[in-house]
Amino acid sequence: MRRQQLFFVLIPLFLLGGALTLFALFDVRIQPRKQSVFAFLRPQPAADQPLAETPQNPTSQVLSASVAPQEGFTVPLRFGTVGKQLVKTGAIDLEKFRSIYKGQTGEKLLTYLTEEKNDDITINAETAYFWVNTLWALGLTQRSDVLDKGVMGTTYKETRGNFASTAGWTLGKKDALALYSSTAIIPLTPEENSRVATLAETIFRPCCGNSTAFPDCNHGMAMLGLLELMVSQEFTDEDIYKAALAFNTFWFPQTYVDLAYYFETREKTTWPNVDPKRVLSAQFSSSTGYQTIKQQIGTIPGSVQQGGSCGT
């Protein structure tokens, strides 16, 4: 009986020892699970600061650190030769862009128009203006069901040159109507075009009451370009909504700080835990939806009104 007990004790020890020996001999390492391909850059709290703010009375400054952090948001999105093609087709006048984007940051951003770029794209306060203009050029020029079969290409076909997204485009070498849905810069299948249109209908912007399916201003056209780029690279809907919210946040920073205040004080939900698709809906991100929320919350402590205008 004692021998049997000893046997059952020794066998597990023997197996454990053998396993450890194999790990040592063959340098076996357990690799950690890969993180999601979509990564947000979040600011780290200072050592002498609390890790979280209580939601009772959050200030604009506290909320801004979460909503629009200084580091911005980074999307593993390959711009490839899209920028070079926009210049080649006349959608972007490189000299006009050079007159706007100067200095070290400007020179770095301009490489997206002169080189093939396969690194990540970061949107923050410094790059937001560049990306709204560059993606605007893409959304305007890319051959698209949204532009051809949507409201701008049907109901307003004869007057589509009068919108802010067309008449307002002055940074190209060609007229906006000559560029309008003219070139397949990004090869999209019929199924991908349909997916872009479906997503576009669900994403709104605070400067007007229209969804991206009616891109009548610069932000709407820029968002269309972002959706086309991400759909072509097979991002999930979840990641596309996250990216869309990140870009909207830096195009309309105070709007989304206000919305974060609403979620924290009225729904007891911190900004990192909100549903991006819901925030981008007409209920919150359209001009009327946002104004309704704004009337409920009033002016939050420390807020400074700022946001994007519909023009270059």
C-alpha cells in the first residue's frame, strides 16, 4: 500500500521535472496573446495624481484628458500611395498644402502625399486639420456609391456643386465637380461600396444634421474617405466606429467633451466605456442631437468653446 502511495506521488513529480527540463533545453516560451490591432494612445496619469476622477462633477480639463488626449489616437491604417495618387489626379495641389503645413510637423505630414506610407496614422490636435483636408480630398475624388447613388448624386445632382464639400474645396488643381467621384483611387468591390454606404448612414457630425451618407460639408466628405480606406483594409465595424469617433473627437473636441460629461453625470458611464456607434448616432452627434444634450447639461466647468468649421 505504501509503495502504491509512493508511486502516485513520484509520478507527477517526475512528469513535472521532465517538462521543466524540456523548457530549459528547447527555450520554450509562452507567447502572450496579441493585442487588438486597433490601439488607442492614452495619456498616463502622473504619479501624484489619482487614477480616476469621480463622475459627480468632472471638469472639462479632466474629461479632455480622456476624450482628446494630447498623444491622440493611433489607427493601424495603411495610407499607402493614396496621397501620391491624390496629388497625381489633381485632387490635391501639393504647393497649396506646403503653404499651409510648415515646420517639422508639417513636413512630416506632407510625406503622406509624397511617399508610400505603410505606418500607423495618428490623429491629434496637431494633425487633425491635415487629416480633415486630406481625407476630404479622398472622399470627394474616390468613385463612390455614396456620391453617385446617394442624395448628393440623385436629389441634388444638378446643384451638388453648391455644397460646402464641393464649392469649398480649393486645395486641388482641378475643380471640385471635375474631381467628384471621378477616380477609383481605392479599389472597392460592389460589396465594399455597399458596406461603406451602410456605415455612412449611421455616422453623424455635430456641424449639421446629416449623416456621412450626405457628405455636404468637409467633415462629412472626410469621414467618407476614412470609411472607404478602412473598409478596403477589412477593418471590423467595431474598429471603424472607434476610429470614426476618434477623428470626430479631434474635429469637434468641445462637443465630445460635453457628451462625455453627459455620459458620466447622467448615465454614469465613463468615456472609455461608451459605445462609439451610439455616440456617433443622430441622437448624440448630429447638430440637433448634440444641442438637445447641451440643453440638458448646460455649460460644464472649465469648458472652452471650440470646434471645426465646414471649410478649408
